[in-house]
Amino acid sequence: MSDSDESALDASIIVVGGGPAGLSAALFTQKNGLETTVFDADETWMHKAHLFNYLGIGSVGGSEFMATARQQVDDFGVDRRQGEEVTSVEEAGDGFVVETEEDSYEADYVILATGANRDIAEELGCAFTDEEVVDVDVDMETSVDGVYATGAMVRPEEWQAAIAVGDGAAAALNILSTEKGEYYHDFDVPDDAARVFGEHVAE
Ligand SMILES: Cc1cc2nc3c(=O)[nH]c(=O)nc-3n(C[C@H](O)[C@H](O)[C@H](O)COP(=O)(O)OP(=O)(O)OC[C@H]3O[C@@H](n4cnc5c(N)ncnc54)[C@H](O)[C@@H]3O)c2cc1C
């Protein structure tokens, strides 16, 4: 089972945006023991898409894909706040204060996954590239410590769901490695599936 079984992690994560990038990040962080909240205004481009190019899935409607993804993160216990838009993110001490239309929340890390909208990253002071997308490294870290950026906001038009999902996973694993103090592997094996799903596991 994943490394998190060996010792508890107590950092909290706020994900801004619940498209493929944001939900992927949330899946990895919550599944591995980090308390994770996702705010999503539900304007994902996936509602306009039909995927034939997502490896491992022959054909799926974008909204159908999102419904499965939402169920998956919900099953792992993500606090998914659908329809609650984030209005600002500010640094506060070692963490962040996130304001929404409804309330104020605190987190140790913020993962931005706001699609092609880069306003919050700009307001936070994240560096941008010459092509005016958020500048990140391969772990999706921005220039602001503790802030990650994922998905469409970090690429000038090379936009695909599979890439967004990978970005979210990379950001989450980097946070997990940081918190753990060593490289983190979210590796499960067939016995884990049998334990979690019992007789429902496919042969
Ligand atoms: C017509 C069309 C067809 C496409 N077809 C394909 C295809 O066949 N295959 C493929 O791989 N990709 C396709 N795509 C691209 C794919 O949809 C995107 O690559 C993918 O959705 C990007 O994921 P993301 O998570 O970065 O952003 P998004 O999916 O755009 O999600 C961002 C989310 O963040 C939310 N958000 C933004 N700001 C805030 C805020 N302040 N507070 C809270 N929430 C916020 C938005 O409401 C949205 O729900 C298509 C796109 C379009 C438009």
C-alpha cells in the first residue's frame, strides 16, 4: 500500500479549480493522507469535449469523464466544494488564506488548476514565461513557495486532458515528497485492490 500508511502527514491542501488537473491533484493528496479541499466554479472545458485520446479509455464524453472523476475523489474523502468560486489567495505566515464568495479558508499549500484563467496566479505574484503562461518546473512548482500551477494555465495552447491529469499528479507527489522528506511513491498492488474492493475486483 502507499507510503502514507507508515506515518501520518498533517499538511492541508487547497486546490483552486476542479477540472482534470485539479481533481487529479486532489485524488493523490487526499488518497495519501493530506486533508484536501477543492473549489470549482464548474466551467471546465471538459463539458465541451469528447475524448478519444485519453490512453486506456476508448471513447468518453467530457462531462461523463468528470462525473467519474468527481465520484472518485469523493470516495477518497476530498472536500469538494462545487460551485464555490475562489475570489483571492494570499500568503499568510507559512501558509495561505483562500477567500471564496462564501467563506475564508486556510491551507499549507495551494494548487492552482484554473484552466486558461491565470488571474489568481498573477495576483499571488507567480512568475510568468515570455509566452504569458505561469512559469513552473517539472514538479509544477511556481516561483511562490508552496504554490503549484497545473493544467492549461501553464501551457500556451498544448491543452489535453491527459496532460492536465499528469500535471496534477506531479504537483501532488512533489508536495507528498516534501512533507515526507524523501521521494514518495503512490504505488498500489493487486492485494490493495482486493482489500479495498473485495469481491468486486475484476479477475
Ligand atoms: C471544444 C473542446 C474540445 C476538447 N477536446 C479535447 C479532447 O478531445 N481531448 C483532450 O484531451 N482534451 C480536449 N479538450 C481540452 C481539455 O478540455 C482541457 O485540456 C482540459 O479541460 C484542461 O484541464 P484543466 O484542469 O487545466 O482546466 P479546466 O478543465 O478548464 O478546469 C478548470 C476549472 O477551474 C475552475 N475555476 C477557474 N477559476 C476558478 C476560481 N477562481 N474558483 C474556482 N474554480 C475556478 C473552472 O470553472 C473549471 O471548472 C477540449 C477542449 C475544448 C474546449
